[in-house]
Amino acid sequence: VTAGTVTAAHYTVTGSLVSTFAITLPSTAVTLTRASGSETMAATSFTSTPSGTGVLVAGTADIYVGSTLAVAAGQVAGTYVSSPFSVTVNYN
């Protein structure tokens, strides 16, 4: 796999001042497929910071989402694109 910078996805949530919210992450694997081929990898074990719940401070909060990427021995190098998946934020 081509080396590069790896970072968590970043989302900014806005809403009512000092409200709490719940974060729901994918509970099943998300498949990534090589853009110019059929090779795949799986993203699993999604995590977020904050974890599970958060607070809107001054009406805003940053959420970072990451996962574990299963890279096989001999994985073909290239750009891999994920299938759609949801990260949901709901007021408590």
C-alpha cells in the first residue's frame, strides 16, 4: 500500500449552546475498494473522540472518527475508496 499521511475524519457539529449529543458510528465493516481494480480492504472497530457523547461548547464541537484498517500481506498499492457509511449525531 502506498505510504501517506493517515488522519481521522473530522466533523464540526453546531447547535444549541451547551447541549449534549450522542454519536453513532458504523457497527459493521466498511469496505474500501481500489479505485482502478477490484482489491478490497475493510475498516472496522470505529471509534470517535469524544467517545459516545459530547457537549456543544458555545454551540460547537469537533468530532474525530477513526477505525482499524485491515491491510493484507501483499495488498496491492493504490487509492482505495470506501462505500458510503453514516456517522450520526443526535441531541440527547
